Amino acid sequence: MSEKMLKFTRIDHQTPLKRKVEKRVDDFKEVYEEFINKKAQEQSSRCSQCGIPFCQIHCPLNNNIPDWLKLAAEGRLQEASQLAHSTNNMPEVCGRICPQDRLCEGNCVIEKSGHGTVTIGSVEKYITDTAWEKGWIKPIKVEKELDQSVAIIGGGPAGLACAEELRKFGYKVTIYDRYDRPGGLLIYGIPNFKLEKFVVERRTNLLKKSGIKFQQNMEVGKDISLSDLKEKHDAVLIATGVYKPREVNLPGHNLKNIFPAMEFLTASNRKGLGDKVKEFENGTLNAQNKNVVVIGGGDTAMDCVRTAIRQNAKSVKCLYRRDKENMPGSLREVNNAEEEGIEFIWLSNPKKFIGNEKISSL
């Protein structure tokens, strides 16, 4: 092990290079450049292979991180990909959007010892992107088809992951989704600069090739009833996600030009996908030439401020009630936002929205 691993005392922590700020704010492409093979292997070799892997303990999926880091350090990327997929239905997505600095990387043993964390997320992204490029990721081969079917309501990450696992057992699976594309928040909620849409589309295309059926533009309760689904299928899973926004019940909250985050992000993502978006075209959900204030300090707030700056907003401010060290989202995303010109106003809460018919100030 000493030849391939435990190199954190000799090799410094290094992350993939970022695209220059002046270029990346002009488009919605991903911010980080790809690791070349040598760097991915080098950074993987920094793992200390500790007895109690705190990275794995603090991973919500309990991914076997030390083992696939060791495989990556040894150049055994196909095996690393297989191991990553054994606990994660979409490691190429998690490698891009997980707040690793709060989870696995933030709890890395060598990070705590002052040597700088292993760049787990970047290596995970590299392993799985390589697996896609090499053709190692194949459609599901069902060993025994079962004469039972399952309906899944919702085509977001939960619905897609459940569909994949059920299909592996041989169940017939149909996903009913109200949107025109599968993927849910991965498609319509997360901006391209964090997750380009081809990443999600190639995964859903793989599921289609695996025999999973998709019924798009199908809203349960409107286009088809729940009782109809229960009659048609042996089981029904409800995986509709959390789309209801949290209300800000302050004086003036009914003024125009105050929007929940998902309305703004969905309009932007639809525009990026080439859709005609009336609310974007008429300027309602377009930040161009506007002074934008985002209330909140999570990853969704960071998606909003960074989207607004790319839409050529006149100014973008983020109000958050705590300080920078106590934000709930990824500190990496906050740093990216600061680099891109967003102004943060810490320890601040709005008292009221001011204006006549339309908001003019806080």
C-alpha cells in the first residue's frame, strides 16, 4: 500500500482548475476543468486509508470511498467505477453537485491533520466520466423477468434510482412524470454551471434502454388518477419531490417581482434547453439589467445568485441571517459566487418588502 497510497505528506492537495471568471460568467458551462489521468491518480494516492473512514461515515449514501480511491490510484478505473456504482445510482451527478466540503471532504482525516483533504468529488467525477467515455456503463441485463409491474410517480433522482433498482430485480417499471423531460430537479432546478444536462440525459437514456418506460407530460390526479394506477400496476411509489416553496410572511410579500427560487431556476433551465419560455422572454423571470436580492444561504440560493449574474443582472446581493462560516450550503459554492461578483450581506434578515404594486426596495 505504501507505494500507491499514503502520499499526503509528499503530494499537496490540488483541485481541478477553474475556468476564468470573466469567461465563465458569460455562459452556463461547468466551472471546473477535468482532471487529467495523472492528477486523478496522484490525488487519489493521497488517501491515508484510515481505519475509521470518516469520509464514508459522513456520506449520506455510505459510499465506499477509500476503496475506490485506492483503485483509482492504481489506475484500475473500471473497477473503481463498478464500486462507485454499487452504492450510488448516479455517481457522475454526485461528483458534480454534492457539497463535499460539508460531507466527505470536510471530514477527511488528513484534512483534520492539516494536510488538505483528498479531492473526493473531483476523483468521483473523473472515474465515472471515464467509465461513460470508455463504454463501461451498460444497460441493465435482467436475468429473470417478473410478471409484476410498479408505477413510479415522479421522474426525479428518487424516482430514477428506485426504477433502476426495481428493474435489476426484473420488475416492469413505468415512470409517470408531469414534465416533458425526465430528471426532475436535475434538469429543471440545478443550473448547467453545476450540472450540464447531457449528464442527466445519458443516464435516463440508459434507463430507457434497460426497459424502463417513461410517461412524460402525465400529471397524476389530472391526466390519470391514482386509482387508475393502482388498478394498472401491482404497486405504486410516490416520488414527487419537494417543490412547494417556503413562504416569507413579511409585510409586502404580495408585491410583484417577488419569486420563489424554483420558478426562476426552472425558467432559466428551460431557456437553456431551447424551450420557449414566455415569462423569460417578457422579462418577468429574466434578471437582465435588474437589481436582484436573494434571501437565504443554501445551495439553492447560490444557484440563484450565480444564475442572475450570468443573465447580466445590474447587481446581485445575497442576504443571509448568519455569518459565512455557518451557511448551510457548500462553502465552495459561496467562494465561486464571491469570485463572480455577488455581494453577500451577512447577519441580515429582511423586515419588510417596500413598494406600491411592485417591489422597489427591502
